[in-house]
Amino acid sequence: MSRQGLVSKHIVLTGHNTLKNNRYPQPGIILILDEIIHEVILVKEETAISDLYKTYKDWNPTNYEDYYISPGLIDTSSRTEWETLSDLTKQAIAGGVTLIVVEQGYYKQLNSENENLYCDVFPLEVVHEGTDFESLPSKTSGLKMYLFPPAPQIKSITHLEYTLSKAQKKNLPLIIDPTLPDPRMLYMASPLRLEEVENRETAEKSSFSSFASAFPQDSTKSPVDSQESSEEDSPLAKNPILTNLSDQGISVNVSGGDLKAFQYRNSQPDIPDISKIVITEKKSYEESMATNKNIGLVNIYDDLDLRIRNSQQNHEDLVKAEALTYANSGSTNYEPPKKTQSCTNFETEISLPPLPASPINPMSPAPFPSSSSLISRISNRPQPFPLKPLVIKSEPKVDVVCDYTHHLANYPVDWETTGVKKVLDCLNETSQMHFTGLSSALAINLIRKGKKKYKKITCEVSGINLCFTSSCINPGDTKFKNNPPVRNSANSNLLWDLLKMKGIDNISSCHAYISPHHKLTKNFQTALNGISSLGCTLQSVWFILNKPVSSNDQLEHYIVRLAKWMSLYPAQILGVNDCRGSICKGKIADLIVWNPREKSRISVDYSYYATSPYAGQGLMGKIKRVYLRGKIAYEE
């Protein structure tokens, strides 16, 4: 039996300890017996650290005093496309991921039998009403469902209640992608979705002057079952006292440092520079609450609901896309003529015929002017301006298939909210369900409010949707094409609020590696959905959180929260929290040793550099070692 001890001043604990305040990392030693945590010994003062080496010398203690020891990361969303399980797990362990949920690819499925795995895998099986639940593969650890097929090869669920009743009997974690687009509007967003991968390049492309976001869906019925497009208003009632978005602090300016949402300024034309992200509060909490009390709000959750309802009235993306449809018409200008001699005559005194000497008899006929007088008057009239035709200047044609604003306008929030409502309507109060594939704050807020009734529902958000916004995506930068899409800055800001206020349970990578040939097409219609992000989630999210930190206590508190979002809560969602997800006696020794204050940069050595939005980005945090089941699985 192997014994080892890991000594650190910063052990990240997520449980409750009566002797310590676990809001912050604690000094102590982790004793590991084979692959299990035998004991976690904490000391009251950092000065007592030196005594641990003497007391536990039989455990061969390793000195990690200046590093942080966090539980191994658990990634709840990834799929294999143009990579094997061996390649995927190798990159995962380098990013601190010790357990990864893996779904088979939409577009390409490589044979991964008998391969060396570098971290533990949690296989998902996609199910629908036609699935034989008694014949599922023995390795299946969880079940995945789709309300609408993300690709031609994937079957979705038509009879949700029937499928749920069958799936729940397997007593496996249930994960669902609730995206439910209107099939008639889907063609605007993804006209090539039903095309085979090899046919997408030659398939006919289309562009539209109308957008799916302009046609809100009826939230009371499924768009799949509906035969007529809905023209009803948004499902949330309009509040006459709602103030302007800028008053609520969710507007985004393109300059200045007083921003509440994240700003992205490109230092290079092809790389969005997230090092310039600034997170500040436009209003103080006290000012915000004082304003809210005037309209009857009493807590921060009501304030959050109000701001999310306000954001629903924000049609920024749609307006930008609509304006783009006029870009090809060119500009029309009128050029005034230059001043000529005939124009100057207009300013000179004009000689008029003399008035008659005697009063005019109104009964007498009007005098007819002499021909010489008439000619004189006509000759003194100003000459007409020389007319010039309107000048129409043609401008370079904007290819809408390369513009992300046009692409985003065809992925309305309604597609997420409609699906979430349908799933919630089919659940009972004890049903377990984890929602994935969401990027809309409005949809996630529905889940947050639904937790009051459904105690076992959870949801996640990807690191990409927290770290990037639509404003940083350049034309043709199809590395960002994904479902769910990266939305605007106001939405990203609300996602952060939901995360910090426990409306979002965990953060995942949402990783899917697409080959450069099918990803870097510079055409948002032909490029395949998928984000190459595995191994960057911890450092990128920590980079954003680290920016507004004003004290060491606050910094360390967020490190503990990171461990909850990326380890503890994912373990609970997958039902493995009895053996994983935290640093605790009796659990598997999955640990990461890292320096959160050390800067790092995503270089060409990164496996997915060519297709990753993180390529070239400077992030925060450096992973030094990763322990998998008590053994070193990765070392810098």
C-alpha cells in the first residue's frame, strides 16, 4: 500500500468544518492511501505547517506550500468528433479535468476501443422514444436527450413524457438539451443543418432579409406541433414601469472604463483580446436597491428578474442584423451646384415698370404691359439652377453569411425558453433533470425559478458563454460558431449574475473539436457547430473573476466557489459525489496543484490552437500537477 502526504497552505475545501471557515482555502496536509484520501489534517496557523513534515514523515510529505490544491475538475459536457477518446482525455488531464462526460460525435465517430485513457470517462447514451432501454450498453453512465435534432444523424424526442417515464426507470442521470426551434424558422438559421457533412460545401446557400428573432414563438405550445406561426407577444407581460436598459446598468459602451458588462477590444484583427475585460458595477448595490424599493422590489432576486425582463425588450442583435440588410443598397447623395453668374443676378436690384401716375379705376380693364417692358422683366429673372442627377455610390457588398450579427439574429431566445417550459411541464416534483445547451439568461432564469417546485433540476453554462460576447466576434470568425450561440454583452452580464446567485449550478467546457476544413470556412452557414475549448475552462473563468478582485480574501473566496462550480456540483449532478468532487476523507484522490496568480498564454502547443477561440489569449492560472486516483497523471 502506497502512502503519501501533500502539504499546502491553501487546501481548497468545499464541505463544512466546525473548526474552520471553509469560505477560504486552509493550511494543512492531505494524506493519501493508495488512491483514496485517508485524512485531511488542518492546522490553525500557517506557522504550524513545518511541524507537519515531522509528524507525518512516514507519509513521505511533498511540499506544495505555495501552491493551491483543489479537487479535480469534472467536465459535464463534451463530445468526440475528429478526435479519439485518447486524444480528448490527454488534453483534459492537462487542463485539470479528472472526470469527463463524453457523448459520441454528431458528425464523425472514430473508433476508440482499446485506447489508453488519461482521465476517467463518464459515457453518455443519446436516447429517444424508440430506444430499447433494456439493451443499453453496459458502460452507459448517463442518458442524453434532445428536443430537436442538432444534426441529421441524431434523433430527437417527439413524445417527451413517454420517454421520460422510460428513462427514469434506469436510475441514471438524465441530461437534456431543451433547444426547440420552429422548423419553419430554422431554415433561416441553419439552412444546411440537414445536409450531410460532405455536401455542405457544394449545397446552395441562402440569405434572408427577415430573421427568426422577429417572429416570437407561442410559449404555450410546441413549435413542432404547431401548424401556424405565432404572432403573440412575448410570454412575459410587459411592465409599464420598466426603465430604459441603460438605467438598469446593462448597456454596453464601446469606450471608457465605466462598464458593467464585459468589454472586448481587439488588439489584433483575428484575436479578441480578453485581457482588456473590465467588470465594474455601474451602480452601487445600495443605489440599486433604493431604486428597486420605489417600484416594490424587496430582494436581489426580484432585481435580477426585473433586469432579465428588461433584457427581453432589448432587440439590439435584431436591429443590427436588419440594418445590415440595407448595406448593399449603397448611399445616395445630393451635390448642390456651384455658384454661377446667373445666380448672382438674383441678388441684384430688379427694375420694375413704373406705376401709373393716376389712380387705377377698378372698373377699367387692366393695362397690358408693353412688349419692351415684358422683355425687360423676363430678362431680369434669375436663370434656373443647373440640375445635377442624384449620385448613387456603390459600397462593397457585405456577405451576410460571414457576419455573426446576421447569424445570431436567427437564433432567438424563444427557442430556448419554449423548450425549457415544455420540459418543466412534463416533470414531477421529484424528477431529476440536468439542462445543458443553454446560453440565454432568460431560459436559465426559468430553471432557477422552477427549482422552488422541482428540487432536483440543475443547469450549466459553458465557459465560452461567460468569457466572450457577440461584440468580439469578427466577420468570418467561425471558430465561435456553436449551439447554443455566444450572445450579446448584456446577456453575458446576466449569466454572471445568475452564476453568482446560484441560478447556474456548474460550468462546463462544451467541447467538440471540429476539423479546420469544416470549421474555418468563414461562412456561418457552412461551418459546423462545435467549440474547441477543453483544458481552458478553469483559467479563462478564473481570469474573468480575478479582474475585479480587490482583496486577498475575496480572491480566495472565489477560488473556493470555482471548486464548487467545476467539481462539487458536477459530482452531485452525475451522482458520484459520494466518491468524487471534493477533498474529503474517503473520496478518490483526484487533485490539481496550481498557482492561480501565475499568468499563462494559449500557444501553438495547445492541441486545438487552430480552431480554438482561446488561441493566443493570455489567461490566469497555471496547473503544475494533476493527481488522478492518487497518482501523478500530469506534470508541467
